[in-house]
Amino acid sequence: MALKKCKECGKDVSSTAKLCPHCGKKNPSGGLSLPLKIVLVIIGIIVVGWFYNEKDRSRNERAKKSAEEAIKIIKEMKESKDNIVGIDKQSVISSFIFNYEIEHKGSINMIIGKFTIMNHSEYDIKDLRITCSETANSGTIINRQTGIIYDILPAQTQKIFLDVKIGLGHSQAVSTSCVCTDFEFVNKF
């Protein structure tokens, strides 16, 4: 217990004294009252809470921005994968010579094809997506199935792909037509 000067009369009083014994001043050594201390602690908690809330908010904003940038990069990578140096996939597909024979096999009417594809482009390609449409007597397309030939078709070559399962056929189909609708470029990195 230390002695301090009373803020009112200037005489020595105990630092723990509630009243000055000389002049009667409350908290003569200048210490804070308990209610004032509680108010200050509450204000301190609010300030610290606000600081951490702002920190979390800015962290969330940075995380959101990073996620948006990552999505943008992924989209750009996909586009660059789809188009090598600006080459449009449809122009490559249009360079194909594409012949097919379709059978409907089994009790479940599976569409199975033999595909002969000549890749006249200068690009090695893979994973050819083949879409077959079935038409009814009325001329209405009643079924569309897609299969993928998981193989590589080098540039300037022809390949025959046997027994390619496309999907289930429709029982009322009278004709089937097929086209190559997509593929991937073979990476040469």
C-alpha cells in the first residue's frame, strides 16, 4: 500500500483509500471507481471485437477475391485447352472424314457403332465425343445419345473404331445419324 497525494487537498492518503481522511473527497488518489472500470473494460471488449471482426471481414474479402481469380484462371486454362493458339474445334471437326455403321444389339437395344475417322487436321486429338440421333417414321428426333471414343487420333491419319457403345436406342427409331461433336487436343508439353 503506497501513499499518494489527494487530488483535492494535496495531503498524503493511502492509494486504496475510498475517502480522503482530511477533506472527504471520494477516490482521493485518483484511481478509477469500480463502475468506471467496468465501463472501460466493456468498451475495450467492444473495440477488440470490432478489430477482429474487421480483420475477419478483410480476410473473407481477400479469400473471395482469390477464389474469383482462381475461377478466372481455370476458365482461361479450359479455353486455352479447347482452343490451341486460337484454333476453333469446329474447324478441326469439319476437316474430318467421318463414316459410320450403326447396329442395335441385344434385348436392351444398345446403339453400337463402327466409326472410321480421318483426321485431316495438323493436330493430334483424343477423346472424341460422338452424338447419335435417332429419328422416328414421322421425322421427329426421338433419342439422342452420346458416347466417347477414348483413344488418340494422330494428325493426318485414319483410324477405325469398332464396337463403340453409344447408348440405349429407342424402340421406335427407324434411322440413326451420328456426328463428332467434341474432342480434346493431345497436349504436346
